[in-house]
Amino acid sequence: TSQRPCSVGDSCAAALPGLSRRCSCSGMATAMLLLAALPSALGFAASPGRLFLGRSASGVSVRAASGVPARSPLRPARFGAGGARMMSTPTETAKAEKDTSVVLNPDFTFKMDDIVSVCKRRGFVFQSSEIYNGFNGFYDYGPLGVELKNNIKKIWWRDMVHRREDVVGLDSSIIASPKIWQSSGHVEGFSDPMVDCKVSKQRFRADQMWYAPVALEDGEELGYVCVLESGTMQAEADKAALKMKKKAEKQGTLKPIVLQDLSEIDFALLPKIPSPATGEPGSLTEPRAFNLMFQTQVGAMSDAASSAYLRPETAQGIFVNFKNVVQTTRTKLPFGIAQIGKAFRNEITPRNFIFRSREFEQMEIEYFIPDDDESWPKYHTEWIDRVYGWLKGIGVKEELMDFDVHASDKLAHYARACTDVAFKFPFGRAELLGVAARGGFDLNAHSEGSGKSLEYACDETKRKFIPHVIEPSIGVDRLFLALMCSAYDEDTVGGEKRSVLRFHPSIAPIKVAILPLIKNKPEIMEKSSEIFQKLQMRYNCVFDYSGNIGKRYRRMDEVGTPFCVTIDFDSLEDNTVTIRQRDSTEQSRMNIDELYAYLSKEIDGF
């Protein structure tokens, strides 16, 4: 073709499979005539190919995909087999078609180390002070971790406070008068039983050590085994017992190994109990109380009068503000006061990643009810059902949850009842959330300790009394871990293994990924940026144009992004985009004007 100047100010390009050539012409119409004639001139099939015309700074870009029926050279078919929307190139279409075949892996299992690794690699959780070899019991939340954690707190506050007419909020100070902790009993009684190994110098919580006698069926005693609490502690104890029998060269059948809590041991047996650190008996000290509160100094002087504590729980800040809240909000029983905040406990043996750490965050409600004996069971049951349904609603797997009802002899001295929601973590089954009927102990204790009345005046009965309390309480960090364990999965997509985090859209750290099909098309980049900026005003989104579309989908799957929006050549013509769902990998075409309402419904529920 001739190279004379183009009358529309651009050059045009024709791109066909196996061929790339450029031409200049007197106008766009001439270019299209040339393109229409090229397939037959070059020996291609007579059926028309799919053509797309777009404009760029360098010229008119035309792409053809053979074998796709077209209504006309200028208006190609928009849908392929089964009504699926075709992508703009054969390569991208093939990658998109791969995503339609998802094979779940029901046998997929993982260990705690896998969760720790994912959290580190993907920027969810880092060990605190890592460049200084870490600091035991403390963790830092990375870019994705802080988003997930904030989403958890945001959704909890929305559902437990904003969407209830009987709950208000509070944010009390981390350091408060030490008299609060004296009145509540924390100074004297907030402790764990501690045991030291005199040989290894390691320290253990006695209630997390389990021991059992090893004996033959004929009654001959071989010794004792001792293991640390875990999901595999029974198997570990059985293995240690068989090893002991083999070492003693004994025949016969062992009695069943029945593990018992070391904190309840008869001290006369302690010399026979082996240390979990060395495996040798006689090196464990007697259990003794270890106060879990962090002590600090307030002010310039460092003496007894300046001593204070970092709060070990958020509940007491609610109780001491009970009267202030009643007077300023004019609330009437029953009502609740909610709080989200940091708490600190000097754990003897922090373990299991963020499940048990020394700095953590709590979400608690103190729900105040009448003081009669008939009221509390109803409210207790209602809150158990409420929080269990909430956990399921945000993506905690129901099959990994169950209930623990505390026996009466295991309750705190002031509690009437307590039910825990337990979760099956990779390290074992453990408490995730608790709902306690605390009675009126706390308000009575602070009323007595402060000398100020904390009675509630009921307008209906004209009676003054100390309300009783139902307390739903959950740790943000434990819930974070439970959600990671619920979401972590592996399946097969298009014959290839895929690692995916199946977060509920409401708590996913990244809600939407905006993916321009190609980065060297200014019009596509501009439209993509426009959509991105609008969605940014409401959600945490990413703008990713690096790599092919398939790799970008995988990157988003690995961090749990529920929706990917792809802007392609068709978007410039008809103002539509391709939206892809993470779990099913299904893709659908949608008008941009409908996109925002769709995402709001899927993410926010309205």
C-alpha cells in the first residue's frame, strides 16, 4: 500500500493470526475495505473473522480472531458458545475459558505452619521485631492483615451496635486507676498456674500440661508421661507410653492412657512426672500463681504510688462507665455497651501464632438485664444464637464450630453460666468466643470499691437495683485466625492447581481488582482508571495491569479478592466490562452503570 498521509490524521494497522502489517491510507473507510479483502487474498477461510476496530495515539488498531461469526465486518458477534462473552483476543479467550472448569478438593488439609507461611508471604501477619530476631508473643499486621482486621471490627460494630437499638458504644482508656483492678479482683486473682523446668529453665502453664500414669494390665506401673496441650496430645502420650514399655523391655498390654490436668496434681506425685522439655522426671517445680497483668509506672516518680497496669480486658472500662452511659444516653433495660480495644496479658507461654499472644484486641458487649433469676437464661440463649449466626454470616465454617457448655464446678465464682463457641484450628479445638452470664458481681464490686452507687433506677417499677450482665466476648486476633483457616483452600482450575482464600466479600481485604486488558492502550487505561477511582471512594481496590490476565486472576485469588473487573476493547464501544467471581471463576458481561449497584449488593448486602 502507499504511504501517503492519512486524511484522518492516523495510520491504520491490520493484525491477523500469523501476520502483522501496517498501512497508511486516505481514510479509515479505505483501511476497512483492505481488511475485509485480506483474509481471502491470504488464503484464510471464507467465513468472516472477528474484527475489532479501536483508535490509539499511534493509529487504528484492528484485531481479528478467526472462526468467530460476525454480523458484519464493523460489528462482530459479541457472544460465543453458551452465551459466554468473548474476550478481545484468542489468547485471552482461551485463558478465560480455562477458568470455567473448577474442581474442588474436598480432601485438602493443611497444618498451622501453612497458615503462618501464607500470612507471612501475602502480607497478613509478621513477627514483631523480626529484624531483631523477633519478640515472643507479639505480632505486626501487614498491608492485607490490617485491612482484614479492620473489616472484622467494622462489620462487628455495624451489626452489634449500629443495627441494634439497644446497644451503644464506648472507648475506655488502656491505663486506668489501679483501684479498678483491685476492686475487680485482678490484682489478687488474675493469674495462671506456672511450672518451671529446673534443668532446661523453660516455663510452662500447669493447666496446659497433661500427665498420665503408664501401667500394664496386670497393674505394674512403668512411670508417667507428660505432654503439652495440643490437638495431638493423646497420640503423643500413647507413643511415649509405648516407647517407655519398649525401653523397659516389658511384655503385655498397656492400660489406656488417661490424661489429667497437671494443675490439679497431688504434689506428692510431682517428682515422678517428666518435664516436657527434657523427658526426665524430677525437674518440675510445684505450680504457683503468676499474675498476668503488665505493670507500668505513671508520672515522673517510680514508686508504689505511681504503679498502674495495662488493662488485661476491656470489660472493666465498661462497668466503671455504666452510670455515665445511663445518664447521657437515657437507655433503659435491657441494653448493652460495646467496646473494641487492646488488652495485654503477660502470658507464660504464648503459642499457636496469634491465637495466644501478649497483646491482642477484644470485641465485647456488656448487656445489662434485670436482676431476677428468671430473666438471664432467655437473654443468655438469645446472645448465643445471635453471635453464632454472626460468625457463620462472615464466613467462619459451620462444620469447624461447636459449643462448650461450662460445667457448674468450672465456672468463675460469680458466673451463673458460660457457653463457648469452639473452633477446630489446625493445632486443635479451642475457644473462639464466649457468652457468659456474669450476674451482678462487677457492678457490685465497683460500687463498693469506689463508694459510688451504680444502681439502676427503673421508671416502671420505681425500684433501684444492680443490673445483671450477659457478656458476649471475642478476640479479634482469634477470629482473624479462624477466618484464615476457614478461607484457605486449594482447588483445580483448568487442570491447574489454584491456591485461594475464600473470604466473605464483606471482610475480604481487597474487595475489587480493576484489570485493564492491555496497558499500552491509553483509552483502556483511562476508562479503567475512571472505574478504579469511583470504586476507591467506597472500597479498598487494586489497579493491576502487570502480566497476562490469567496470572492477574491468580494473584487476586491468592489474597482472597472476590471480584475482578476487566476492561477491554469492547468496553470502549458499549460501556461494558467483564466481572469475574473468585470462587466459581464465572465471568459475565455487565454495563458499567450497573456495576456499582451489583458490587454494593454482593459486598454490603444492599
